[in-house]
Amino acid sequence: MTLPDLQEKLKTWDGCDLSKNANPVLGEGNHNADVLFIGEAPGKREDELGRPFVGAAGKFLDELIESMGWKRSDAYISNVVKYRPPDNRDPTPEEKAQCMPWLMLEIAIIKPKVIVPLGRHSLGHFYQKLSISNAHGKAHKLTDDVTIFPIYHPAAAMHNGGLRQSLHDDFSKLKEFLEAQGIAPPTE
């Protein structure tokens, strides 16, 4: 299975009630990325364009990625939930569970070395007992081949300006971690 195959299958999937009133949004980016960023769910702009992280939080995420000397296209960017919840409400545990197989397929196809959960909803899939406020900016070994590196969701900084600096600091720590692991953006 390839990511384009997955994209086609998602267009006709109706295993989540959110699919009745929203457009499917699968991840995008480098299909062989070493780094995978995972958000919560698409917002209004993402739903309209069918692409992840293209609204205000996405622009901030792009800036943060570029602050590491990477480009958005060097990584892969996705969400736990593949459809926009009404009024941008938090996704329910059931909606997250329904959409999780899609994210797991993306991870299986891409085989990233570092997964960066953005916020508590995506962190909760990997570590139920860790809070984002305690776990952010630190590497957590998931398997011999995969490290989880949680960071606050960029949208949180839109609501709480104090988190902007934390996000910049965490991306600086992520850059240091990647360099220490010998992980660099792909050369063109």
C-alpha cells in the first residue's frame, strides 16, 4: 500500500460520523520522512483545502520547522483525526479511535525515526499517562527505532502567547536531538 492508495481509500471511507459533514484530510509531505508531525484534527481551512496545517497554526508550524533549517516538505505532517469536528471542538475518544487505523497506516508506510505529537490529543495515543506540560521538549524512546518527541500544538500559542517561546525552545531542542541522532533534512 502507498500513501496515494491510502488517500483514495479515505475519500470513500465512512467509518467515522465526522465524514458526513467534512472532507477527508490525510497527511502530506515526504513519503520517506524521518520526522512525522502529528496534530489533532483538521480545522476550517484544512477542511476547505483538504490539506493538513494550512491555517494560522500551520503557518506557525512552517516557521518553527524552518527555524530548524528544515522545510515543511522534508517532513510528513498529519493528524490523528482525518475530518474536521464541528465548530473545531476537540475530537471525541471514539472519533480518535475510529481514525487511528489511518494514522497507523501512514506511520507504517513512512517508517519515521522521530514522531512529534503536537499537543495532548496526539501524545495521548502514544503515552496515556504523560501530560504534554511535563513531556514537551524531551525525547521518549518508543521502540529501538522510533522516538517520540512531544511539543505543544502550534494553535495553543494562538490562544496563549506565553507558549510561543516554549514552542521555539522545543523546536530548538528537537533540532539538537535530530542532529545528535544524525538525522538531517533530505538533500535535494
